[in-house]
Amino acid sequence: MESERRFYPYIVIGCGGVGSAAVYWLSRRVGSDVLGLEQFQLGHSNGGSQDHSRIIRLTYHDKRYTKLAPETYKAWREVEEESGVKLVYKTGGVFFAKHENSTTLDDYAKAMDAYNIKYERMKGSALRERFPQFEMDDSYDVMYDPETGLVDAAMANAVHIQLARGRGARIIENCPVKGVERATDGHIKVYTAKGVFKCRRLVVTPGAWFNEVLGSVGIHIPIYVTQEQVTYFATPNIKDFTKERFPIWVHHSNKNMFYGLPIHGNSGVKVALDASGPIVTGDTRTFEPDAITEQACRDYLQSIIPKALGPLLYTKTCLYTSPPDRHFILDTCAKTGWDDVIVFCGAGHAYKWASFLGKILTEMAVDGKTQYDISLFSLDREALTDPNWDPMLKSGSAMTIPGTFTKHTSKL
């Protein structure tokens, strides 16, 4: 019986956004020879891969990202075509900063120019003319990317899992992994709460539990798990904030990065302060929103997008799991003798890439290599090996809870 099967050539640990995508793309290559292990129920809110909507964009400050970013849209399109379910909605996106802080936009432009990604530059008054929801003058510089939009995260996870199961993949919920060891026959033994499984290749996408899972194969890296949050407001001006009329937006400053999304699903206008939360762990975090950050989001909307405000619907917490440089980790564990274990950490900005990352992880597992340049994301890079490396995590503001970082600003 299938329930008694204990050997699968490929096992994926963690079936959130990227893990569910890996199970899906593996099932396209190997059918029923893939097993997904999820420590909670599918669709849970304990990590960082749920919610109504996540931003997808081509705007990145590093050309190693802009080189790959178009592939994210292609991967999602393949999933949409197979499932018949719409997952990506292009709304356009505006990225803005006060003139004195606009070097971030210049960096974006250089990285996008390197791969002929189209965008517009404009002043704040021109943005206000196009989108009158923004109360903005010419003290702001603006970049507009027509390809920016949102991914329906909860739906995308479910679609990946359902399509994978349709090809025979097995997914076991409520099945935490307790450890990994080498079997005498050279295979990998995975110890779980529901017994021991064996595989030839192991893909590890555990989010906040990265080091807990990988300690068994000698990997421990300096990652920082922070509890973040997003807030939804029930604007009375619904028509002005639909996906057809209102873009994704990101505001860069030298202190913080607010961002927001239009109404999607059973929600309101979404706003958040990027990477501003306290350091926690996956097991000790709370689900209680921080009232100070929530108020900061309200005050911000009042100053820039006042018509978005309305009664508070709710604030939802999630987790970021970030290396010190806030770049992805995407590599094998060859450095500790486990080249058959492939790992990924999303650095708090991976969901837009989820399906494409699942494709890359599949190539690494099945083919032993990927056609894409992932050299930026190595386990051997200086940020992970130098104990004196200064964290580059984006701080919040003067209201940031002690324990978050303020030394550098991430542009991701």
C-alpha cells in the first residue's frame, strides 16, 4: 500500500511556498517518486508563505536578480496554464523615494537596464496625475514598472500541491522532521514523527526551522528570524483601490520601507513596514500584532494615501528568515559532504520567485545542476562565513522594537 511506502527517490522537507513548488516541479519530472513532508497542516500560518497576496516584480537593485526575475513570470504562467487557475495579477508598480534618497531607484534602473527591463521615471506630481490616490509632490522621484503585480499566495500553494498529487506525489501533513543521517547503503534517512523515510536526494525548504533541520548534516548559518506583520484596512473608497485602478507601491527612505497592495480576495487595502519586527524563533514567536507598527502603517497611509484608510480589518503576523546579507541561500550541502542535500532560504523576499525556485531545486535534485546562474546564493559566500559580517537587514524606524538591526538598509 502507498501508506506503507518508505523509500522515495526525492523528498522535500517543508511544503510552504517554495517547498510546495518543489514538490510540483519534481512531480513533473518523476511522477509519484516524490514525497513532501510538512510539520504543520498544509495552508498553515506559522511561517511566511500564506496570505491573500504577495508582490511580484522585476524591480531589483542587483543585475543577478534582474537576470532571473523574468523567469518567475514564466514559471507561474506554466502553472496557470496547467491548472486553469489565475494566480498572477499585473497591477503595475510604483517605487518612490524623496529626491535625496533616490539612489535606490538609480540602482534599480542600472540593474534593469542591464537586461532591457522596461520602466518609467517620473516626478511625484506625474504619479499623482496617473494615480490620484497618492498625495505626492515633486519632492518625490518615482519609478513605474508595468509588469509588477501580485501572486495569490494561498491559492498558489494549494494549486502546486493539487497538481503534484494529481501526478502521484505524496504529501504528509503534521509530520515534523527530527533528524537526517546517512544510511549504510548511501541513501539519506529522514527521521520524522511518522516514521523513517529514505531517499536519494533531499530538498530542504524549512523556513524559520532552517538550522534545526540542517544541523544533522553539519550546516549552521547565521540567520535571523523576525516576526513581521501586514495590516488590512476596510477603505470606503473600494473602487479606487481595486487591482484594475491601484498599483503595488513601495516607498524607500533612509529609515524604513513601507509597501502596500490593492484589494485582493476577502481583504482590504494592504500595508506593511518591511523587516521591522523583533527577532524570534519559529517555535517561540507569537501571533500578536505590534500596536506601534500597526499605528505607524495607519499614520503613513494618512500622510500619503489617505483615501485608503478605513476601519481596521485585521493585522496578520508572519516570519522572515534572513541571512545577514538578505540574499537567498540556494545550494547543496557539499561543503559538509552532503551534495545530495539541496537547501533553500528565502530571506524574506522569495514568494514572488516560489514556482521558479521549485523548478531550479528540481533541476538540482534530478540533474545535479541547474541551467540558471545561482552563484550569488552560495553557502560559501562571505556573509555566511565571516563572523564579523555586519547584518544588512532593513530596519524599521525609531519605533522599531529592540532586537532588530539598524546598521544597513536592504534594497530588496
